[in-house]
Amino acid sequence: MGDIDVLDGAVGRIVLADNLAVLGSLPDDSIDLVYIDPPFNTGKRQTLRQIRTIADEESGDRTGFGGRRYRTIQLGTSSYLDVHDDYLDFLEPRLVEIRRVLAPTGTLYLHLDYREVHYAKVLCDAIFGRECFLNEVIWAYDYGARTKRRWPAKHDNILVYVKDSERYWFDAEAVERIPYMAPGLVGPEKAARGKLPTDTWWQTIVPPGGSERTGYPTQKPVAVLRRVVSSSCPVGGVVADFFAGSGTAGAAALELGRRFLLVDSNPEAVAVMARRLGGVAGVAVVRE
């Protein structure tokens, strides 16, 4: 764990500010784990429609269980612009600062998709060193639209870099195990225990109507962040997310006994995080 307590003993902090400015204010070697899910540079405005349905057999616009008809009422939308003229120029200074603030045993999880991951890996190799590349994790899911013009894209890429290739924190035993696909081949004892995940993580997205849903676009499942936090941050350590969005990294950290620093420049994101986490004792919401 970093020698400097950037949270001054607090459980967590949610900050509305430019992440590069916040990074510049943090001391060296002060964060145990950084997870970031920066915009994917799709060139599109990402929008999540918020709806509810009511039973309407006469004029319903969708069919539910048992053939019942329902009418959709749109409650509103939330969106952000996912475009940068030069994506790597945008990422580079932030990655340089992230490496600086990571503890000597610290780890970065950089969550991207196929559009930018190959370029970002070359950039991270230059900043962290190729020897500090630990993994490329594939988060695979099976949800959403499909095309017949190519293989439908149903995965994200997460690049994992460590600050020191000899000293990094990784606790495989802390990770929740998963079932064997063929339990009959391994015997009852192993089957009951389950196996460690590999670098391919099968996990559904946050269901649109699920209790976990915050209403924020691009929200990631807490199960994905739970695996990141449990494996790569010691208990009591500090988890930071500088593109915090809905605050899932903080939710996972809180659940697992870690502390967190969440930063986003979008007031809507901070409002979502404040509703999700701000009521917890020791969590402060700061609008700089």
C-alpha cells in the first residue's frame, strides 16, 4: 500500500473536477489500484433512455410475458459525447500521472474496446515498460444488437499494467472462484471448490431493469470490478477511478473493505455517485 494516505483516513471521496488536475495534486506512490474506463472514442453521443412500462392491451407498443401488451413511457435520457480529436494525446498525460501516483506495488486496469486498445497498448508499453504489462483481460458478454455484415463485437479489452514487475500486489486466492465447465472431469472436490478465472471473463452487462442499474450510460457490472479490486488491491488499500461514471469501482471497493477516490468532470456522473455512495458514513462529495 502507498505510504501516503491521500484520503486522510476517510472511507471514500467523490470529486467533481478535471481528472488531470486532480492527478497532478496527488503525491507520488499514493494509490494502490487504478481502474479507468475512459471514453472509447466512438465519435458518437452515448445515450441511455430511461423508460417504464404500463399494461395497455389496446395500444401497447411491446409484448411481455404471456403475450400481454405494454405501453412504453420515456422518462428522460442521459448522455455524454464520446469523441476526442486525438485520443492518445488525451490519454497520455493522464497515464503518465497515473503511473506516478501508483504505489510501488500498484496496478492499473485500463478498460477499452477494440477501437483504441491496440494503440493504447503501445502507449502504455512506452510509459510503464513492456516488462510491466501483466495481462490483457477480455470481458465477454452476450447482449445487444447484432450485425450480419461481420462478427458481432461482444467483448471489451482491459489492459493490466503494474508499476514494478517484481513487486506488484496480486492475490489469486482472494478472487471468487467460478464453476468448471465440465465438473465431471475434475472430481467432486475440485468441482465443489471451483476454479480460478482466466484472462477471459464471462459476465453479463448490467440488466436494464435490474436493481444494480443506476441510469448512467456505460455503467459496468459490479461483478467485474469486484474481481479487479479483490485481486489487485490489499484490504484497506485505496482504489481510484479517474473516469468514475456511475461509481462502480467505489461500490466494489466499499463492499470489499477498500477505500476509494472517484473523480469525474461530469456533474451528472457525480450526482449518480452521490446517490449511490454519498450516504455512507465517511464518504465525502467534493465539487471543486
